Amino acid sequence: MMKRFSAVLLALAVSALQPFTDARAIDLAPDPFAEPVTASGFVSLSNVPQGGNAQLAVEVQIREPWHVNAHKVTEDFLVPTEVTFELPPGMTLRGTVYPAGVSMKLDFSESPLLLYEGTVRIGAVVDVAADAALGETTVVARVTYQACDNEKCLLPQTIDVEIPVRISSPRESVDLANTEVFDRMDFSSIASATQPGEKNALQSAIARRGLLFGYILVFLGGLALNLTPCVYPMIPITVSYFGGQSRGRGSRTMLLAVLYLLGMATMYSALGLVAAFTGSLFGSALQNPLVLVVVALVMVGLAMSMFGFYEIRVPMRLAGVAGTAKQGALGSFLMGLTVGIVAAPCIGPFVLGLLTFVGESGSLFLGFSLFFVLALGLGLPFVVLAVASGNIARLPKSGEWMEWIRKLFGVVLLAMAVYFLRPVAGDSLYFGLLGAVLVIGGVLLGFMVRARSTSIFFNAFRRFVGVAMPLYGLYLILAPGNILGRSDQPGIAWIPYTESALAEAIGNGQPVVIDFSADWCLPCKELEHQTFNQPEVIEAARGVVPLKADLTEHGSADVRAVREKFDIRGVPTIVFIDARGAERDDLRAVEFIDKKEFLERLSGITGSAAQGGER
């Protein structure tokens, strides 16, 4: 206790001496230790283009036997090491990153302190405006520190470090500089600072192992997308379409399934190519009400065919050209094109990297082929699903019960039509319509459609559908938050995103979470219903400012501005900003994440354990 009291007295004495300038500091620091700390500055590029960014580094050399306090201190009376920057006009600071301190106990300290010793590097990222003045300029880095040895501390000191920077035209070539300094630094906690010439994982793989390896990597990335919720709408569509087909040989079903896959891959690739070259939001086609209505009408048309109102045929003129055997092939390909629109919201870190790579490559052929291979990986499991579903129609003794199965698939397709109208109709009407489809469909399938069968299992299943489906439909209609109830579902108390709300939070030193979502984004809804409504998540979110940015109207000026500000290429995207106002790029999520992972990422900006709770 006496040591702690002495340390406090020492800190107070130092503070009192500060107005008397350097004379007394020299008394405290004999000549051999007059300069315990020196510093120098570096920039990561030979020249920084207008509209670009660069990394800065301040290398601090601490002579033995001295230490300096780390940026994060363990006691309030200690002076932290801090670097501030004086920037020329046209240059702004994006963020600063400090190394972790070393825990060490000194003779005068009661408990271990966080200190720097030897050589430490403090980094920053600066952005250069598109209209910044060309030529040489200087950034001044001001290093504030307090040096201590094992027995005493000196007065806090300040060192000014000048870092020369040359601003150039965007057309001028740029080379990396001082790589021996920057290769050992971690800038991941500062929002996406991409140096010219820096490659993402796909670019690096292609550069090292060739384009063929890149295609293999992209195909495997497409397969991995099947682990995300974005594939959910594609499953009932595929099963219903192929399960309700006419009887045919297994080889023909396989051919139709492959054509279905090719149609899906073609549409997915076209949408991906447009997003990569225009910077539009991938999957935003499902925001267009006209597209949604067309997709829903396709589902309704297929459903009516399943109910036996008509049989879908290719127009006579096309039939004469293609022949009867090829009509089903054309229909499968066209159905695949429709499903390609549904698959567009399937994104993840890999897809976002692919969008960046394709956009930078400038090659239409390379871009389309890479997205096509990605879509083949995404759609391959659906070929298996299509063949398995098609085998239902080839089972022996497929009498009335088979017609019942077709009508079941018809109800599923009607439900999918309602699903695609959700962004247009709104949640209340959506649940009401979906509930009505299930109630009417369940009554028809369970009690009105003839389906004589000697199978005890089939008869029991038919009665089960006739009871369970209407009950669930009534629940959807009457449940809280739908047509006849109140919306009292728990969840994070999101605040609509505005620039002023973000600035206020950062100004108050509060960490921020921004959830970028859209009405047409299925993984976004999964986040709401499976992650953001968990009690631990709700409690942990009280320690941050939660902002929600709705990107549904992706063409509006406000949405374009916020997308460009945070480089949003798809939804969902969750951005984590620490109390200093810097985005933790290593924590950014661009896909569905569960409760555990969200809490782990949240603790990265709150400093709390993943269990949640206030800071």
C-alpha cells in the first residue's frame, strides 16, 4: 500500500513540475540518459496517388534501462504513450494502431504495469483527397511518452517526427516502400486500407499457381456457399419442379438437372459480372418489385400446372424447331435462369473477394468464367437433389398417390411465390398470405384430394399434412407480429443509421455496431431471428451503439453514400467500430453468424467477455 501511495505522490509531483519546463527535467535525468527515447517516421509507398491511402509508421527506440508506458495503461495517473498527427490540407487520418504492452513489475509499482521497451512501431492510415495538391508535403507525428526505469520516472516528454510524403497523380505508378518496417506491422484493426499492388487471396493463388488452380479454388468456394442460409429458397423449388415432372428415364432426368444447373449458373454469373463492373449491390435484383413479381408469377404458373389446370408446353414455333424431346430441356434451362436470380444473394467473404478481383481485372471473359465456375460449385448439390426428386415419378404403382404428391409440390410452389413477394407485401401481409396458403392447401391435401392407396404410411402422412399444415398456417396468421397480433418480439434496439448518429457515438467514445441489411436478404432475416434476438446478445449490445443501415433502396443517393463509405458489396454485412472511431476490419462479418461468433466479435470492441453485459 505504501508503494502505491509513493507512486501516486511521484505522479502528482511530476505533474506539478511540468510548468517549470526542462530545467528540472534535466535534474531528474542525468546526461547519460538525457535522450532515453528517439523516434523516426516512415511511409509505406514511394508516392501516394490522389484519392488513395497510405500507411504511416512511427518507430520508437527506447534505450536501456528505460521503459515507457504503453498506450493502454493500468493506472489512471500514468501517462500513456500516444501519437497525434498534424496533417497537410487534403489528407485525413483514418485511424491509429498501437502494439500491445508488455506486463512488467517495477520496484516502485505495487502491481505489474503495461510497458514498451526496445523498439516499438505505431501505425496509422491516412486518406488523400482526390483534389489534394500534388507534390512534396510533410506529416508531423507528435509522440508523447513518459520514460521510467526500475526506480523512477522522468517528466512526460514530446518528440516531433517529420514524415515526408509525395502526393502524385493517380496515373503515376506506385511502388511499395520501407517493407522491412511495414511487413512486421498489423493494420487489420483499421478499416480496409488496401495498398496499390496488394492482392487478395484469389489473386495471390492465381499468381502463384496459375489460372487452373484459381478455377478449382473458386469451385470449392461455391460448394462452401451451400453451408449458408442463402440456399434455403432453392431447395423447395428444385424438389417441387423435378418431383412433379412426368415419368422418364433416369438419364433424361440427369440431363434436365444439368441444364437446370447451367441455367442457374448463367444467370448468377451475369448478375455477378454486373455487380463487379458497376459496383452495384450483388443480389439487389431481388429488390426490384418487378423482378419479384415475375419470379412469383413463375412459381404460381408452375403450381397451377402441378394442380392439373394445364400442362406447360413450349410455344409451337419453338417446339417445331427444338422437337418434342428437347422441350423439357429448354424448360429446365429457363427454370434454372429463374433460380439464378434466387441464388444471387448467396455471398460471403470469398464472393466479395471475387467481386473485387473481377472488377480490378477488367476482363469480361475472365469475370464471367470465374462466376460461372463458382455457380457450378453452388449448384452441384442441386443436381443430386433434382435427380433424387425426379426418381419419385418413376416409382412403380404411381397412381392417385402420385397425383397427390404433385399437388403437394404445387402448394409448396405457391408458398414460395408468397415468399418472394415478402419485400413488396411487408411482413404482416406476408405471414397472412402464407398462412392462408397453408390452411387451404392443408385442407385440400388432407381431406379433399382423392389419393387412394393401400399404404398405411402414406395414408397416415396424408392425414398428418391435412392437420399439421392448417394448424401452422393459423399460427402464422394469429401469432404476435402478424395480421391479428402485436409485434413484441425481443431483439437488439437498433437505431436507424445516420451520419449524425455515428458521429455522436464516436464523439462520445462509444463503440458502434452497424448492421447493413435489406428486405430481400434471407441471411439478414436469419440474423434477426436466430442471433440478434438471443438474451445474451441483447444484453451485450447494451455496451455499444447499435445502428442499422437499410440498403433495400440501393439506388438512392443516401444508400450509395453509406455503401461507398464502408465499401459494402453485399448483405448481410456487420461492421464493428471501436471507441476510438476506427473500424475493426478483422471483425467485419459478411455472412450469417451465430450467437457465439457475434459475441466474440462484439467483445473485440467492448473489451468485455463474450458473455455480454455492459462495459
